[in-house]
Amino acid sequence: MSRQELPVLADPSACCVPMVTEALTEDAAAGLARGFKALGDPVRLRLLSLIAARAGGEVCVCELTDAFTLTGPTISHHLKVLREAGLIDCQRRGTWVYYWIVPARLAALSQLLDVSAAAASTGSTR
Amino acid sequence: MSRQELPVLADPSACCVPMVTEALTEDAAAGLARGFKALGDPVRLRLLSLIAARAGGEVCVCELTDAFTLTGPTISHHLKVLREAGLIDCQRRGTWVYYWIVPARLAALSQLLDVSAAAASTGSTR
């Protein structure tokens, strides 16, 4: 199965340093904001969570469309936005397209927002 | 200092369960997507990181405007979006407004994207 690395993953500055530790550079912010923008829609967030909850496996697009009252083309559009933001990848096999998450990209966004180090030293209210 | 809890923080379903563990409900996705949407802009992401990097402290709006080539009203608009999404809070004292992060909200978004449990069991490439 071919799984090409996306450009967003090739940028080491876009990965892994919590913002409570170090302020973002302009370049890093651009790549990371693209990821968050893709997550900033309830349908896309649910689509991603349905794929992610498959415990490291793949999800057929046919299962994803069944989970929503939206049309197939609308679901496909949202999946394309998630894919272009580097959050998921896919492969067509026969009739269907299968999707999976890109853990490194999700981890980078998660780690950026990780406040546990700061929270531990300053208390839980700020 | 008055620091009122924001509605987004009062929703327990909007907090803390990684999406690799459990798919999101429609209601939870709406609240969480609002947070990610606010992060989906490079200027807002840099503003948030400048506030977050102050190690649990506050940042005067005067310092934030100095860090960008944007106008004061543009910076204020972006700060308002971050505040309305529950990511930061603020207080006016004298001439200036002071901003700080809301760690619980950042932690909820971070934990939602945490793939470490799944990554540990399936390897680093997916």
C-alpha cells in the first residue's frame, strides 16, 4: 500500500513543541493553522473521529456516508479537506475508497496544545 | 480577579476523551469544532502561542500588537474570536487589557487529538 508522506509532515517546525513552552514562528503557524482549520467543522470532526475510533484500522467511505444524513458528494468534500490538511489518507480498492488517520499529524496538533507542563506548575484554573 | 467559567467548559462531553478511543457525538463535535475553528488562522495561532508561552502568566495587549505588523483593531478582532471560543480570557486594568490562556479548554482539544494510545499499539506510521 502506497502511503506518501505529505508536505505538512516534512516540516519539523510543524511538530511537537507545546506552545506553552515556545511561541510559534510565522511559518510553523501557517502549516498548523491549516490543520486546525480543517478540524473547525462539526461534520469533519465527526468524520475524523469515526475514522480514528477504528483503532488504527481503515474505514470504508460507504460506512461513513451511512453515519450521516448528508449526501455522498458532501461527505466526499469534507474528506478531501481532511486529506489535504494531512489529517487522513486514503486508497481506492475496487468500488470503495478506504480512509485512515495520519497519527503523526494528529499528534503534532495535539502536542502543540498540550498545557500539562504549565498546568502542573500553575494550578488547574489557569 | 474575576474569572468566570465559559459555557464551553461546562459541557463535560466536550472534554478529554481521545477520538481514537471513542467517536464524537454530534453535540460534542459542535463545541469542539468551534475551538478548532478559532485556531484555524495563523495570526490567531501565533497570538495564542505568545500568550501561552508566558508560562501561566498574563500578556498585555500592548505587547501582542508590538509582535505583529497588523493594526490594533485587527489584533483585537482575533483576540475576541479566541476569547469567544473559550481559549483565552482577559481583564482590563487601567489603560490595557491583559490576556491569559484557559488551560482546561486547550487540554480538552489536545486530548481529543491524542493518538498516543493507538500509536503505541499499531506502530508509528498509522
